[in-house]
Amino acid sequence: MKKIVINKCYGGFGLSQEAFIELQKLDSEDNPFYHRNNRDSLKLIEVIEKLGSRANGQHSELKIVEIPDDVDYIIEEYDGLEWVSEVHRTWS
């Protein structure tokens, strides 16, 4: 299963200062979070699991969700409240 970090409240994804510092300590070129906003980054997951609710930014409530490894996904949102959806084809 693949783990993905999403925000579960209105306001938008954000990390606390403590989480940001922890992530910077762990971040590396082989698994970066910042510059790509990689929500399935192993380093990001590690920080969220370690800090729990202390990882939440000012207007966020971060949650780790699990999906099957072979699913092509996108993170969708409404006013900052996020969910994971499987990618499908759309025509117009």
C-alpha cells in the first residue's frame, strides 16, 4: 500500500514549523518533498507519523491515507479540504 498525506479540514495543506524543520533534516535529493510537493514522500510520511498532530500547520489537519500501490492518483480539494481520487480519462 502507498501512503499519501492529505489535509482533512478547510484551509489548506500546511506544515508546522516543527514539522518543517524535521523535514529539512531528513530531506534529500533521492526523496525530496519540497520543490515537488511530493505527498507520498517517505520523509514526509516519517515526519507526520513521528509528530502526529504537532505536524499540522495553522489551518491544516494532516492525515495519512493508504491506497493500493498500482493506483494512479490525484489529490483533489475544495477550499483546502482534500481527498485522494483515482485518475480516470475525461473528454470534453
